[in-house]
Amino acid sequence: MNKHRIMMKMLRDILVSSYYSIGYTHGLSKVKEIREGQMETRNVV
């Protein structure tokens, strides 16, 4: 593999991991202000 392929694969893995972490696996905060921000982020994702 060349250097560019490895960099693209790593970027893709980071994006996919972030998508599932933000959208599905992390629970919502009990603090109203934080929870509202989390919900906004989930709606974008």
C-alpha cells in the first residue's frame, strides 16, 4: 500500500467511528444543557 491509501483508510475509520460513537453508542447527559447539545449533534449526524 502506498502512503496515500493508508492515510485515506485511517481517515475513513476515524469518521465511521465518530459517526457511531456520537450517534449511537454514547448515552445522553443528565445535564439539560449538555444533553440538548448532544441531541443537536445527533440530528446533524
